Amino acid sequence: MTKNPNIMNRHNIASAVLLPLALAACQTAPVNEPNTTKQPWVADLGNGQYKNPILHADYSDPDAIRVGDTYYMTSSSFNSVPGLPLLTSKDLVNWELVGHALPALVPAERFAVPRHGDGVWAPCLRYHDGKFWIFYPDPDHGIFVITAERFDGPWSAPRLLLAGKGIIDPTPLWDDDGKAWLLHGWAKSRAGFNNVLTLRAMAPDAGKLLDQEGTTIIDGNKLPGYKTLEGPKFYKANGYYYVFAPAGGVEEGWQSVFRSRSLTGPYEVRKVLEQGNTPINGPHQGAWVRAQDGKDWFIHFQDRNAYGRVVHLQPMRWIDDWPIMGDPGPHAGAGQPVLTHVKPVAGAAVKTPPTSDEFDGPRLGLQWQWNANSKPDWYSLSARPGQLRLFTQAAPDATDYVRAAPAILAQKPPAPAFVVDTHVQLNDANDGDRAGLIVNAMQYAWLGLRRTGGATELVYTSCGPAVVRCKETATVVLPSAPTSLYLRMSMAEGAMASFAYSTDNVTFQTVGQSLKISKGRWVGAQIGLFSVGTAAHAKASSLDVDYFRVSAP
């Protein structure tokens, strides 16, 4: 077939800164071609202003810095591989995905299978001593460090700096006297406690820690109303040590700032950003960044359930050496999120992370991530030039739970509403093979082809409720289906998803009813492709994918 072608210096900052649903009868309806030229979400309004979120995608627990005239950002990535996405911007609004810092999760054998919600938690990005640093936690293993001379890599292999369960959210500080420190939080699920921040002495090269236990310098249990104090970022400015840290939980929490003239405290505290009179729930956890003109900004996330933790940008001002973020809020000293604002830097080109992939190049688009550590032989872009070939992977654990398959290739939903279109062909299928288009979450759904009893079926499968292992319900849409089909998934506001298929890319038949998508485990839902089987066979089957187009509805 032929593809469609349209398709820092007053502050002296020390650290640079789907419940299963019964199928309704298939409805035949002509469906207009989706808009393939307009991106589903663009934060730059084109008039010198931006709208929030600046990234309506699951770049959870973002941390950012500026080096020269360029801004750099990374985020948590949990079990998705590659991990630690790398983004750059010239204005804090228009972001470009330039790679990932972590090609595979370690220990490699642990992450050979999906471990939803484990892996890479909230990282910290810094530029020090002429190189980039990322300190990232794995809640089951401890704090790892990686470095690179260039932001887009290559990055060093992960080195375990601090071993231990439940040690999370690291943030380093290189002080003016040459000493170095590491501040971190705790995960109650592993350590048995949380709500405290612990300070450790660290070698300046981050090669080792210089103490045995560390010191708790901030205890949220001693602060009225505080719970889940975590996600700290450590800075030094104005003669103070500052700890920016969220509290209250991801959905209802707020951003606090702690300050002290002494490294070890005592620390004063203020809430500096909260929901206020806005629809932006739980605004917190992120990064203080200073623009080229000396003005300050705060990047943070908002938990939007199925859409994940989307990224917002707030202007930040100072009163009596306390920061206030966003617009004035209903409570003195605390700001509330802006919905639109003048951009930090004018004139930068409009950019968005990639979403669509024509599979015409030698590499997969940077947006793609696997469900676990991947292997090179899972796919090919040369076996059928111009198409992605997913070789069917035997995944017995996924027999009635596709989400258990390591070889799900997926990406983040990019907007509140969008359309995914793809054309797939199932080759040499063996009984038990399943392949197609998926919305992957704690309760998920997919539409695709299944080989059963020598016949190829078009099957719609949903899995619910939203628990660690939901229960699949499959409905045969076509008992005798062609091996080549056009598949579509439409997402509407409120994370309402619907599926459809076509044999000619003109008339689409809607499958089932719209269903509300759930979140994943600490992440949003993901959209993607898979080809899995119940067992290995002498003759390998595969799924050819001509394109994966994500567009505005």
C-alpha cells in the first residue's frame, strides 16, 4: 500500500539550575480521516504566551536545569525501557525529546519481565564540574548515579551510590566550601516509614558516601497536616539553604519550601503553591529554573489519572527571600497555578515530543518504550522496508493478561483528546497468537487479530477492574477476519476511549461502547502495539505495522 505523505546573580544558585464492557453491536459508519497535520497538544499559543500544561504527557516527577541558553529536563520512567527521557528547550515551553539516558534497567535480569510501578522513580538532574549528572532511585535497590559530557549521551552505566530499600528522591548539593551532600526521601511501601528527609555526606565526585546513616533534617511528622513529604530538590541562594519539597500526596498535595541558614537546620517552612481557585489539583514536585533574564520559574506536575503526571510551568517571584509560584492565591504566601502566561523566552520555534511514526527510518521514534528490558530481535525496520515488523514473542504469563507481556511497544498519550490510526498485517500466525492496538493501563483494552483453531479472528478485549491483575473479557468481532486491517482508537476528553476497524480505510466499524481508561501503576495509560503468543514455534509469526499516526481529533 502507499502511505499518505501529509501526514544564574542574585541568588547564587549552587546547583544549576477498561472495567470489561459488553460489546454493542458493531456499527457501520463513514468516519472522516483524522487531522494528520495538527499536533494534538501545543502549549505555545503563538502570541507570545503559553498554556498549561506545557506537556500534556506523562513526564512524571520532572527535574530541569539551564546550561547556557538551553534548558534540559528528565523525568521518572518506572518500568518503561529505555528509561530517563531527555528533553531540551530554548524557552521552557517548547520541548524536544532527544533521547533516553538509560538504555536498560538494572539489575537486567529483574527487569526482563514487566514490573509495573517499579524501576526508575523521581530523578534529579544537575550540571556540575563540566558534565551532566542524573541521580535516580530504584525503591527496591537504592540510589544510582549516571553522568554524561553531552546531554544526549552517551551516558555512563548506572553506579549504585547508596544501597537500601525505600531510599528515594535523591538530590545532591555541591556547597561553596567544596563539600558535597545528598538529601533523599523514603518510601513507606519499602522502608516502613516516610514523611522525612535525610541528609548524607557525599564525596565531591559522588563516588561514595562519607557517613553511615545520615541525619534527618526535615521531619514532616512534626508539621501539622503534613503527610507524604517527599521529592526534595536542594538549592543554595540568598545565604540560605532551600529545600523545595511537595507534601500531601500526588492528587491533593501542595508545594512547600524549607529554608535555613544552616545546612542541618532548623528549617522554616512555607506552602508556596497550592490548587487555590483553579482546576489544577495537587500542583507540586519539580524544579526551580532561572531564565537568561534572571527571572525564575518552577516546573511541576499535575496528576491527571489516565493521562499521567502532566507538566506545568509557573512564574516564580520572591518576597523576603521566600519564593511564591504562579498567580496570587487565596492564602497569603502561597500562589496558585496559572492557566496561561507570557513565555519565559520569546521567539523560540514551536516544538513537541514526537508521537506519530511512519517507520521509514533506521530507528524507532524516540517516543517508543517497551514494557520491560528489550531484545534486538523483538522487531525489525528492515525486514519489510517502510514498516515495523514485530516478531511474535512467546509470553505464557500473558495468555489471559496481555499486560504481562514484556514486548509491548508503547508511548505516552499526548493530549486530552486524540486519534490513533494504524494499519497492521498478521503474518504466519500460530494458534494462540494475538496482536494489535492497545491502551495499556491497570484496566486496559485492545483491538486486534487472534489465531484460534486455524482461524484468524478480529477480537476486542477489555480487562478490568483496575487492580494489579485484572480479568480479561474477549469478544469476537469477526470470526473470519482478513489478516490485514486498519485499526483506530479515539480518545475523548475525560479519557474516554473507543475502537474501530476498517478493511478499506474509508468506512470504519465502531466496536463496543466508549470506555473510561484507568491509570497505570504510578503512571498514566500508554498507547501502543503488541504481538504475543502462548508458546515458541519453529516458524515465527509477526505483525507488520505500516504506520502509527497520532493526530488531533
